[in-house]
Amino acid sequence: MEKISLKPTTNELVFNKKESDGSFFDAISYKEPGLKGERLGSLFVIGNIKNSSDADLSYVINLASSIAKREYYSDSSLKEDPKKAFEKSLQKTNEVLKDFLNDKNLKIDLALSAISGSNIYISRIGKFKIFLARNNDTIDILNNIELFNKDSDYAQKEFSNIISGRLYPGDKIFAYLPSRTLSVREKTIKKSLLEESDLGFKKMLSDLYESNPKFYCCGVHVVMDEVKEIPIDASNTINLPNQRHSSESILKEETIKEPRDTKEETITPEKGPLDSKTVKPNNDAESVAKEEKADYSNKKNEYDKKEEPVKSIPVSDEVDTPRLISSEVSLAKKHNAISNTASLVAKFRGFNRYNRKTKASLFVIIAGLVVTGIFSFIFFGLNDSPFNENTQIIKKTQENLKLAQAHVTQNNLKAARDLVATILVDIENINDKNGDALKAQLVEFVNGINKVSQQKPVQVADLSELWIEGETASKITAMNDGSIVAVSNNGRVIITNSGSIEEIGSSKSTPKTIFRTEDGFALFDGTSNIEVYKNSDDELKLNDLGNSVMFKDYTLYADNLYAIKGNKIVKYTDVIAGGDNETTWAEIEEDLVSIAIDGNIYGLDSNGKLITYFKGEKENEAVLSLSPNNNSHIWTEGDFPFIYLTNTQTGEVMAFDKETFELKITYSLNNGSPVKDIFISEGGIIWSLDNNNAVWKLEP
């Protein structure tokens, strides 16, 4: 028979996803295909996170949505009432986000909602609003729940309440995170929600954003449409009466209490759209309050049914012991392990219809399977078994890979890169077939994000024969004539070109870098000593800058040294000619980890921002969606079209467009030996030194 059901049409409405004050927000909707979607309906996650520290925690919203989705659409949820599945989803989300929610440096607003058939379930942490448009009226439904608003501090720490109710054909909902830019336009939003279609409402918000770039919004717009269909599952089908419905008495809010008092208690809700049931905080992640299971097939949606007082039923984690009935207990029959097993087998449906011989055969088969399972556990399932441990790690890694892929779809490349870097470390010591296949999958995934080139460097020199025993090359640079300047770990400086070797002498310090100059090169120890070699002088000359502080990073431009010193960029004028005068080039607020110069100075901060400075003032900035470390260094020169980000730890060089800061390509320098030093010369030629004293060249 043809049935009429409700289907939500959903629009995610997000404008200005990342605010200038460091907060991040997003709205995400899910609808599983097939039976799960038919039975459990749609799931919505709306969240905002603001961090008082510099760490980028925007991935927390995606983490929450992924956990909620996985739990809500799990196979076990398919067998339960959608409301029970929603409760389990909240409890699992509380468990995973516990540390974030208890962090005083974080401010989190997060709302989860599910719509299954005509039923809606809502829970929130922090600030959240829902407008409902029905029968030429628009109401703020959360303002009608006194109980929900009583304990705001408690609500900040975890999901504690579920609001549930019924929806009708033509209902329109706008669920959103409240903000100043929306609050001042509340009348306009209510009017548009009531009068406009879903596309018209979206256009209204889009016009507000285009007229005011500072306007921001994060929410979900839902329209409940009436759909005729042939039901697959009768429990999912809704018979809709053809009459108008009041905006009154549509939602109720409910709480699950832990068993302290088994006395039944009746709560009569006040007149209004909501009554309540509160979720008790679950301090033990494994302990979940269990509610008596309702008969879902009898819970048809009756739109005109009068509301009755809601009873709070205590729920116990304890399992009741069945009461023995005398007629079922045989004193003459003595039970043992075999008879108990046979009795258990007999409980299977249809077992008793077999004759005694068939039962005996089945018992032997089942006993054999049990013995096989025991031996399998002994050999493969012990807690200290490498097989079992590796399987768990691989399973966890596969789940994290899916989460990283979700980050990419949300254009959160930084979170994806950070997550994959972590899980690569987790599976580093798994060397079986499954582990190797997963590593290859992860590498392929990262290479796709980073636009890794297939081009590989070529070895051009082996410096092993240039050093005495115990000596290795530590730093290199390449000159215009193709010769290579190298410094050993003992400070010995040599120049080699096509097999010829020239020893320059020994450094009086420990050089951290080698600068090229117009007439030679200069060694710098990162603090005070700069040693200059000119082809015309044929010797190293020391210039002491008189500085006692180790610079965070430094670069040479037009014979002037620029360095990060505390919260300043300082300049030493004409150091190649012996100058040592220090001046402040710029005061900076950012935590810079590296600088490069081509007339402008570019700074990379610890959060992955690339900032342009001109004449001592910040001119521009862009987010590179990555996490720098102590081995990250940016590199450019006046005629370079790119800003290069080098990293000796990963052995990679990333090229960003100097105008748009877009990642164009990444080069991998790994050739089986860790990379020790990287230098880039004219034309973007990349030179690298590995731990085996080999020099490599990659020419794009």
C-alpha cells in the first residue's frame, strides 16, 4: 500500500569559515544510503571551536562529526530505536572529546541533531539556536525549555540533554550557532525562513555576506517534504493526516538518570513545545546507562495524539538474575560441562525438531569449532602476540586514514597532513604484508595532497674520500661555476669541482650555514662569527658581530645579514666587508621560525603562516596548511618565482608561488639515506647532502 513519509531537504550554510579571532566553525550533514538511511534518517553536526593558544585545533569539529556519524550509523544502531542510536552517538562523542571539553583554553560550541521519519532529536554543548517556521509563525524552540537552560555550565562540559519531538510536512528549520552578525538580523532571518524557499533563504544569507565581508554564519536549513513511497520497512513509514498542526507541543527534552532510587517519578511538562529527559554525565567511558528497550514497531508516529506525562524510568547497569521456578529445576538430574553445553545448543531455534542422531552430529561439529577457536586464540589471539597487536594498530590506522580523507574533503589539509604524519610513526615497525601495503597507501595519499613530483635527484659527487677518518660533511653550497663548497664536522673547508680538490683551511667556529657571495662564500655560526672567503684573497677572514644570542634563523642579502632575534628582525649592514652595526629592521608579533629575502622579507611562523614584510611593516599573510618543525626553512632570491620550504627531516622541498602562495609542486630528495643539508641555486636547482657524504642534484 502506498504510504506517505517525511524527507528532509538540507542545506549547509557556512560563510567565513575561519574568523579573524582564531575560531573555526563548520556545519556537516550526513545521510547513509540504503537501509541505514531509511531507518535512521539524517544526522547533522554544527560546531565552533576557539583556542586561546596558537595551536590549530580546527580538526576537532571534523573529529566530532566523524565519531558521531560512525556511531549513529553503526550496524548495532540499525537494530535499535533511532533515539537510542542517537544517545549512543552522544555518549561516544563525549568520550572522545573529553580532554578537549575539559580544556580551559578551548571554547567549544557543538550541536548534534538527527531526523528520522517525523522524529527529531537534538543535543548541544554551549551556544546553539533553532528557529522553527510553521503555520505562519516562527518560534525559537530552545527558549521554551527551562530545564535545558538551567545548567549551562554542565552543558559546556559534555552532551547532557536530548530534545525530541515531531515534525510535520512543510516545517522549516534553521539551526545555527548564534553570533553578533546574525543576532542583529534576527527579524530578517525569521521572516525569510517563514516566507522563502530553501534556495531563497540561502540567497538571503549569501547577499548579506557579499554586502559585508565580516558577516559570518554557520548553520543548517532543513525543509520537511511530504514523499509518497512504497515502504521497505513498515516501522520507517509515516501516515500523515491531512490537517493543520499547531506549533505547540512538538518537542520534549529527556534525561537518562543513573540508578540511585528505583522509585518511579512522574514529570508533567508545562504547556509549550518541549518537555525533557536529561543525560547523566558518564565519567567511565565504558559504562553506558542502559534504558529499557521499547517496542519500536509499536511506536508509530501519531500526529494528533495528546501528550501524556513523561515518566522518568530508572536505568540500571546491573543484569537481573532470572528467578528460578521449581517446576523447571530437576533434582534428579546432575549437570556437568557436556550437558550444559548441550542445553545451550538446544536453545537454538529449530534444534529440537532433529532426531537424536542428527543432534549428536551437530554437537560434534560445534564442539570441533569450539576447540579450533580455542587453539586459534592460543596461537594468534594472546594479548602479547605481535600478530594481535599489529592487527589492532592496522585497524586503527585504517580508521584514521578515513578521517584524514574527510579532512581533505573539508579542505583542511593541515589536519590531514598532521594526522597522516602521526599514523606513519605508529605503523613504522610493522613490516608484514598488511603493514607494507598500508604504508604504501598512506604515502600515496600524502603525495597526492603535496603534489609530489616523480622526478628524482641524481648523485653528482661523493665526498667520502675528502675527509680523514671520523670526518663527515656537515654543510654544502654550490657555486656558479658548478664547484661545491663543503664544511666537515671538524670545521675543515674544501672546494671540489670535477674531481679537483682545494682545501681552504679550518673554521674557527662551528658553521651552521654557508652563504654564497658575489666573490666567494661566507660561513656563519648562527650567533656572532661570520667567516668570509673571497676568491681574490684566497683565505678565510673572521668578522665578529659582537652578538651573544643564538638567532632563530638568518639570511644574507646584498652583503647585509638579516636575523630573527627575539620579537625583532635585526639587520647587520655590510657584514661581508667587516660591518657589525646592528639595527632593528622590524618589530614582529608572530613567532617566526624562518625568514627569506628578495627585497621583501618573508617569514614563516610556527603555525604555518607565511607573512610578507615590506620596509619593516607586515604587508600580507597566507596559511600554508602545514605544521613547521625545527628543520623547516624557507628559501628564495630575487629572481626566483617560488618560495621554497625545505625540510631535512622529511627530505622534501615544497615550492609555493610567490604571488598567490599556492603549493605548486613538492620534490622528494630521499634516496635511502637521511638528508643532512639542502641548498637551492639559480633556476631552482636543488642540491642535497646525505649522511653517506653523497651530494645530489635535482634540476627541474
